[in-house]
Amino acid sequence: MSATMEATLVAPDRKMDFRKMARVYYLEAKYAFIRMLRNPAFSIPTLTFPLFFYLLIGFVFGAFRNRGTGVDVPLYLFCGFATMGAMTPGMFGFGIGLATEREQGLFTMKRALPMPPFASLFGSIVMSMLSTLAAGIVLAVASAALGILTAPPLKIAAVLAIVAVGALPFGAVGLWIGSWTSGRAAPAVVNIIYILLTYFSGLFIPLRGSLEYVPLGSPAFYLNQLALAAGGSPHTIVGSVWNHIAILAGVTIIFLGLAARRLRRIG
């Protein structure tokens, strides 16, 4: 058989295999997102908590009235809560979800199924990014409707795109947590780490004095800096954009590696 004939016969099969593979990944992502929407304990906090606390701090505690500080407070808080929205689905979805699946034996069953090894992980990653984007859109639309945000729509869209991609390092952290905690301990562990990362990252109130360097140890700080830069906030950006991107990429790679090593050894 000539090389031309062989290529003609093999090409359709390879094309079909690619289509089947792409459909598997698409379905995993689709049903992971639908599963999130159908779980009120996960979807309601993910989609509404950033907006709730944004309005609470802005109106009830009067943060939006602080106009003479040289900082666009509504935009500063918007970027902070959008970053908070990027942290939630990855840390809770991966952290608690994976720990529960491991404890119940579902993770072992998934590994035995005849499906691509990264399809389930891909679906969860896409779910985290779409959840972050949905929470950001809810926050942006409500803020614009109430006349809070004055930033151009393109800058707000840039902020939402950055925080959506920025969900990846927190998904990696959540995956690492879920790889070594039990299903019963995971909620407490995730909540403690989540609170520490949230309130010691300068997302809502810039930390000064002896606490000035504390946020540098949190990936949320670097994502928030990127969001502020994309939004055009007059707030001083600490360090360079490329430095922040490199740190977030490093966090993603390190924690994915730690989680993969743990799951390979323990399962």
C-alpha cells in the first residue's frame, strides 16, 4: 500500500478520534458547570457573595463616600471582590470536592473509567473560570445599574477576563488541599486558608505599617494588582505586571505538581 493511500485511510479515523476527544472534554466542562449551578450551597455564595459584600461595605459602611483620598474606591473594591470571586470556585470546588470524592471512593472510580485522564480536571477548571466570570458579570452589571462604577466598559471587561484566568492558581491550591485532607476536614481547612488569603491580601483595605509586606505572600494580592492595572485604577500598583504574572504562574505550577505527586502516591 502506498504512503498516499495509507494517509487517506488513516486521516478520517484520526479526525474522528480528535472529534470524540474534544466532545468528551466539552461534555465534562458543560456538566461540571451545570452541576455547580444546581448546587445552591455552592452556586449562591459563588455568584452573589461578592456583590453582597461589595454593596454592604460600599453603602452600609460608607466606603463609596470616601472620594477625597485620590483612590477610585468603587473600582478598587470592585477589583477586590472580583478577585475574591476568582478564589471561591477553585478553592472550594477543588478543595472540598476532591477531598469528598477521595473519601467516598469516587476519585478511584473516575480513574478507572475509560475516559481521558485530564478530562475531569479540565471540566473543573473550566467550571471555575466560568463561575468566576459569571460572578464578575453579576457584580459589574449591578454596579453599573446602581451608578457606582464609572470605569469604561472595556476596562471592566479586561478586569473580568483577568480574574477569570486568575482562577487557575486558586484551583491549583484547592486541588492540593483536596489531595491531602479528608472530606470532613476539608471545609474547615479551606475556610481558614480562604479567610487568611482574603483578608491579608489588601483586597479591600490597603495594609500599612508593620503589615505592609504581609500581602506579598498571598497569590490573591498579585491577581488583585493585575485587576487594578487592567481597570486603570489610580491606586499605586506595586511591582511590575510581568512579575505578578510570573508569580501566579509559579503558584499554579508548584501546587499542581504537589497535588499530582500526592495523588500519584496516595490516590
